[in-house]
Amino acid sequence: MADLTLVMDNVNKPHNLAAIIRSGEAAGIDDEQLGEFLRERGLHTEHLTIWDQELRDMVDKKSERQDKENKELKKKVRELEKELQRKEKALAEAAALLVLKKKLNALTKESEDD
């Protein structure tokens, strides 16, 4: 069997593992050679299947976690936007009251001057 080196750094997505296997197949490595390569390292083809499933499960869990996090963040954004609208409304009311108070003070001052 010719020397075969598989670089598996940063293999954390199922399609990466599948690409490595396809690369081996494209290089002309048949099932027998792959089996020999794996056995030399104390592995079996079943390990590839298990790893593939583990990677898929990790990706699914990560995706579920991200979906949950996105949902929570969207909810928080809605809550903050609602709070901002409430505060903007309160600020507008306070500004209107301040304007009315200044007008009232100006009118009462004019009345006193007469």
C-alpha cells in the first residue's frame, strides 16, 4: 500500500469528513486499502460511520442552539424596542408638559405685569 496521509485538522463539519473520504476514493484508494489504512491505526470502517454521525449530531445541536439563541435575541430586541417606544412617548409627553408650563408661566407673568 502506498503511503497515505489524511489531514483531519479542523474537521468539524460532516461534509468535510465526506470530502476527505471522497478525496481518498478519487486518489484511487479502494475499500481494501482504506480498511488496511484504518486497521494499521487501530480503526475500522465502522469508526468512520460513527464519526460521521457524531459530526452530524454536533452540527444539528449547534444549529438548534443557534436557533434558540437567535429566537431569544429577537425576543429581547422586541422587548427593548417596546421599552424604547414607551420611553420616547413619555419623553414627548414630558416635553409637551414643559412647553405648556413655560407658556403658562409666560402668560401669568404678562398678567402680573399689566
